[in-house]
Amino acid sequence: GYRGRRKIYPLALVLSPTRELASQIYEESRKFAYRSQVRPCVIYGGADVGAQMRDLDRGCHLLVATPGRLADFLDRGKIGLDYCRYLCLDEADRMLDMGFEPQIRRIVEKDAMPAKGDRQTLMFSATFPKEIQHLARDFLDNYIFLTVGRVGSTSQNITQKVVWVDENDKINFLTDLLTATDQNTCFVVFTETKKGADYLDNYLYDRGFRSTCIHGDRNQREREGALKSFREAVTPVLVATAVAARGLDIPNVRHVINFDLPSDIDEYVHRIGRTGRVGNIGLATSFFNDKNSNIVRDLLELLIEAKQEVPEWLEKCAANNRGGRGGRGGRFGGKFGARDYRQGGGGRGGGRGGGRPQGSGGFRSNNYGGSGGGQRSFGGGGGGGSSVDWWAN
């Protein structure tokens, strides 16, 4: 890109919500830029500012950044957007959910970024609720609204299983499931809280499972080390909070387990999307109990739409929960963005409603300690108790 005495002027900018996703996009961009004169760079919070500045000093055509760190570098006068001709917003709904809208609007509208008619702008997400579409209306010129499949739906390459598991029995159910599966199968196990993720990781590791953990309280080196270990199948069980759910392309994930179901159906879609990628088949198993009644109607609708097997008890739970909010409300109330809302007037209107609920506290309140519970056979094997064929449709 253009380089002044103090500032670096990239020609293309990719904004990403998390450090992990920014790093992944950067690594992919390096492949495309190999043996060309295009030089990509990445900046994100949690890493050494000086090292990132020195890397920028070598020149930068394509910049991958998280909004917070980019805003910091703009304030420092290190980066100028005067010549940016390509802008990409990846996982835009997640960036708004994380509170990045002021930084994004400042970057796109208030700095030296060329006007929307003078640059090419792209926005990507698996869900596109109306508030994000209104943001797109502000950022895009002569836009095309393109949906591939049903926006917010799940891949039919993923077999979805919902299992009733009492809260006190979840940890035993999980260990039985892991024990009954090939030890080299790669699992992603999602919890709602960071303390819960740490506890569950330690519990599994102490019982001989090769597990690791990723969440927002781990430092950057620990997070990168955990992802590397998981990608290389050194630790084939990754316990994660939502930080790992969005956008990350981790190959060979065969099974996603929602140890804690999210309160938000959009988050469910993103979580199970870590498997069944690029034409591969995958399995998603969700532990459900009476604590999850707020998501039951949305979950039932999603399973029916994806032509998945629906347990009779789940239909009864949904029928008994008709007093709740309407189906597919989600955190934005926009029904996933299945239609184009941007022709309507009046901006975003009404806000986002406070973002995603933050879970129910630490692992103590979640009763992760577990209790007894009978033996199970997963996949048709021996042993007493119920036999479940996890790959049957």
C-alpha cells in the first residue's frame, strides 16, 4: 500500500470480531499473496503493539484487524484509510453484539475512508438480522442482497441430536459419550461461562481425556496454543465458550456438543456450524433440560426446517411454552435476515435489546460437579442402559 513518513495506508481492510478469526483470515490471505507484491498484515488486541507497528513499517496492502485495535492505531496516527478501496466486514452481527458499532461507524464513516461510492464494501455473516441490514444500508452503495440457501438455517450435512439430560447428570453423560467414541475424533464442547469451561476442561483432563480450553480470559499465547494443539489433534477435545464459535474454520471437527445450550438461537446456529463444513458430514449433540425453555420453540422450528429427527418430548415442551416469545426472535428480533429490511426508513430503530445473555455465572451455579448416573452405550455398543445410534437419521 501507500506508505507515508509516519502512516501506513492499506488498500484493503478486513474487520473481524475476534483475535482468532483475524489471525485465521490473515493466514489465508498469506496463501493468496504468496509470491506476489501484495503484503498482508494483521493487528488485534492482546498482542504486542510494538511488534505490530514494526510489521506495519515493512508495508501493508491488505490489513486484517479487530475494530478496537484498529481504532487505537488510527488514534496513534499509525494507519490512514485515505486510499482504502476494499472494505470487508466479517461476522458483522457478532461485532455489533460485542459492542463494536461505535468503532465500526467511526472507522467507516468518520475517518478518511473513501465514501461508499468510491470503495467496494462486502459484509459476510451466517445470520443477517434487520439491524445489521440497516447498518449495511448505511455502508453499501447500489447494493445486492444475496442469500445462499435460507439465511440463518443450518447445513443438512449436520445431524442434529437433542437429548434430555438433567443438569446434575450432564458431566457424566458427556464423559460416557466421549468414552464411547473413537479417541481421535475431534470434539468441540461448548459451555456458557468461562469458569464452566475451565472446570470442565480440568475435569476431563484429570480423567485421562486429551482436552484443552479456549475462552476470553485466557491470554493470546494460551488461546493460540490451544487452537494449535486442537488442530493438530494433540488434544482432540476443545472446551470453548462463544469466543471460538464464530467464523473459525477448524478442520476435522466431527462432533459439536452443546454442554450448555445458548439462550440465543443464532448462537446455536454458529456453534454447530463448526462441523459439517465444506461438504463433510458432522454431528451436533445438545444437552437440554428445563433450564432451556427459552430456546425450545426456536430450536424446534430449526430442527423441523432442517428435516431432523424431533423428540416427542421436545414438541411437548414447545407446546407448553407458548406463552414465551415468538419463534425465531433471536437477540435482534429480525428472524435471521431472511428478507431485505433495508428499504424501510428510519435507520436501525430500537437498538439491539442488550446483546446476548451472559449465562448463569460460574460452574458452581451450573452444578458442573455432576452426580452418579447409569451406564450408557453410545453407538449401539454393549453395556446396560439405553443404546443411542448417534449417526442415524
